[in-house]
Amino acid sequence: MKTIASILFVLVAAPAAANQSFALPEGCEGYVTIQKRGCVVTHLFTCAGDPPGQQRRADLGEDGLDYLGIIDAEAQWVESFHVTAGHTDTLGPRIRDAASFTELLETGADDFDFETTSDLYGVTRYVGRDGLTGVVVEIDGVPLRETDFELTAFDAAGAELFRVSGREYIHPDWRTFVSGVRRVTSANGVTETDNTPVDFAFPGEPGFLARDPVQDCSVVLSLAEIGQ
């Protein structure tokens, strides 16, 4: 199984192709590229040798690779690498109520209660819920089922770190969540982000494995605009 560290080395070291496509590691295959609001482009892919149902995600911003993640067949976090912060989160050591994509689809709601271990922050406990809103939206020809969610994060001593709520989307066949809008409340205040999907590109289509995000990114002034 390819670890986050091995994949990160390949992705960072890989030179940009002439067409500016994102080079996946050997043995990995992408199945969709998603351009999102907030200047993010996401690639969803699988790798040979991984457990059945496991898949990977890579997020890129204006400055390149931002995030690498692994989820299992139930869309449960397995491992996450936050490139800018330089730390990795892995699932465990304790899972009181595992996240279940199957339960969400079958009952319309799924509670979860699990811990992750970070090489920077130690153990963090996440307690929360995902629910289907009953709304189906079509974005760029792709039907998505809307979800709402809320979670609270606690440190190893049980003190609250932050709360998150928002709206996401799922595609039942992909068995993964696609980001939407979220609101994070912590001691530092409230932060709101919008990474709603705008465009989907599949293998063989223009924009598939694009390296650069295109939605809500900084505008580079033309020579005419700066009077030259």
C-alpha cells in the first residue's frame, strides 16, 4: 500500500507536463477532477495495492498541492496530510462509532465518534453527525445528494477545540463526500469557507487532472489594466 509520504514525494517531485496536467504516482488512476469555489481543484483517484474501496484525494490551490487524504470504503478518514501545516493525521487509536457511508445512504443519517492522532497535535476526538437533506442538485451535469453536517472536536483532555457545521454533497457511486460550505467556530472566532463544486472533468475530457484551480482565484492584471 502506498503511504501518504510516498505519494507526497512523487507528487511534489513530478515536473509539470507540457499541458499542465497533474501527474499521479505510478499505479494510481484518477476518476474525476473537480474545480471548486475558493480556488481549489480536487482530484479523486485510486491506487493499486490499496484495500478494496479505499481511495485518495489531492487538493491544489494557487500555490500548488495543499492536501492529501485517504478514505476507506465507508468514506471514513484513514490518513490526511496537510501540506502547508506540515502534519499528518491518522485514524485511531479509539473509534467509538465509526463513520458509515452505507448507513447514511440507507437511513438518511449517520452519527460518528472517533479519534485521530496527529504528529503535531496529538489525539483529537471528533463527535458529530451527517444527514441527507433530501435535496438533489445537478452541478455541471452531475447529480449530487445534499448533506448537512455538524461536528465538535475535543483534545485528549476532553476540552473543546472547535465546532464545524455546513453543507456537503455525496455521489452514491463514488462513495465519498464533496465539499460545500462550512462554518468553523473556535476561540479565534468564526471562519466561513465555500468550496462548492462548479465543474467536473472525467478521463478524456478537457480539464481532467488539471494542475491549476480556476474558480475565485486571484486576478492577474493585464498590461492594459496597469497602463503599460
